[in-house]
Amino acid sequence: MLIKPLTILDDHYQDLNNDGADVIQGLTQIPKSLPAKYFYDDYGSELFEKICDLPEYYPTRTEAWILNQYADEIAEITGCCELIELGSGSSTKTRLLLDAYQKIANSCRYLPIDVSGGILKNSVLQLQQKYPDFSIHGLLGTYEQALVHLESNYLQSRMLFFLGSSIGNFSSQESDDFLSQVAQTLNPGDYFLLGMDLQKPKEILEAAYNDSQGVTAAFNLNMLSHLNWRFQGNFDINLFTHQALYNQADTQIEMYLHCQESHSVSLDILNLTVSFQAGESILTEISRKFDLTNMQKQLERQGLKTVKIWTDEKQWFGLILCQVE
């Protein structure tokens, strides 16, 4: 069986590799921050896959449980359609959906989208082996780039899905902008499946992002190694430590890299030198935790009407299936 080639967004990916304007902006503001997309070089993606298997990290297994229970129902509601996944990673949970669609259609088209070329290529090749009758094409790029790239004048109906509560990495305004772009990418009658982590006690949340094995710490610190490689930098990761805290007022986890001693860092490709003071922090990620009712209202403001909601027994995680009005 012919393996379908990986489709690369060459012009967009070039911008992603070499622009770095967001790094300059983040490191020259007070307080400092970095975009979460820089977690995901190939090694960072491997570390995130390990995080998903950690005993403290409940989101992946909880969402997988929901999909295992209800994937067939999702497929029955939408019928056969083109499946597009934002931030696909290894597409592990997605196989539960693909299995469900395989039951209702002899063939299906699946487009996984990710910023990590290595893990994307491997998952495309593995999935093509497992689902030989499916048309599977990987798109390499950010969510925004992929949504712009996707054609709106297509014939087959679509379901775009965004799992893992990755929407929690957006601020409230960024979330609105993203959902607006999703709605504009889809045609009336198309579907959008969104996974979200729900609000829960602080001790459960903080444990999930400060695991006892230190995998999340390695994942966070690897962002600096990625910047060193991409922009010819000289970050010394031994001068930084990881911490994740739950901000109760904003209902979000905030992940930081804390500087342990004063020093300067250069990123030669960006012609940037940044001074760090001992005790200074870089915000590397937020992970907002959601209320289902409020999220439904936010989706509906963008023309995405709720069709059905599924949760686990503890109501720790939720999936919302929407349809474009």
C-alpha cells in the first residue's frame, strides 16, 4: 500500500522557523514571557507524550476515556466527513475517533496538523499502515497557519477538532480570535469538536504540572534548548528552574522558568541580547480551566452552536460538539 507523503506548508514553516518576532517581543517586555509553541521541537514533543502517561497528569487519560465511551456516537451524529485535527501530536487518542469513523465509512480523509515535523511524519506513516483505506495527509505548521491554508470551497463536510484542552493555552481574547477563525474556516453545517479541562481543586491541578518524576520540568526547560538551536542562543538551562502555580482568580495554571542568578543571554539570529536578574521569571504557558456553561456561550457568540456535551464521571474534562449555524 502506498504511503501518502507528508504535506509541508513550506512558506509558512519557513516563517515559523526564522521569524522570532514573538520571542523578541516576549523577552523584551516586563514581565518576560515566551510563546508555548516553542515547547514543540521534536524532543519537546517526545517529552509531552511522556507527560501524558504520568500518574499525576489526568487530562489525557480522562479525555481518552470520554472518547472511548462516545466516539461512535460522535461519528453517528456527524456522519462521514473530512477530519481535521489541530495539534495532533502522535494522534494516539485520535485513533479512537478514526476507529469509530471506520465503522461507518469504507474510506475517510484525515488531516493531522502539528508544528513538530518529526512526530507528525511518524504518526502519519503509522496511521496509514493502520488505516490503509483512509487518505491521510499531514500539515506542518501552527494552528493559525493551517486554518488559513485550508480551503473553504471544499465539497465534503468537515469536522475540525481540537483536543487536549489546548485552547486553555490561549488568553480569553486569543480564544475568541481563534474560535472566530475556526468558524470562518468551516461552512454552515460543518462540525467543531473541542476538548477542555474543567475547573477542579488546586492540589489536583498543581500536581499535574509539577510531576514527581520531573518530566514537566524537563519539558519546560527544553524550550530554552529549542531557542538555542533555532536562534543560535546561549541560554544556560542550569540557571533556570521550573514551577507551575494555579491562579485561582483567573482559573488558570501558570508555568514559569525562574532565573537563579543574574546574567545575559544572546540570540544571535535575532540580534538580541537580554539581561536576566536573579529571581526574575519567564511565563512559558498558561492553561486555563473552564466552565462548560460559559464555554457554550463563548462558542455560540462565534456562530458555533452546541450539539452535544460529554464528560467523565468526575466532571474533570469535557468534550463539546458544535455545528456551524
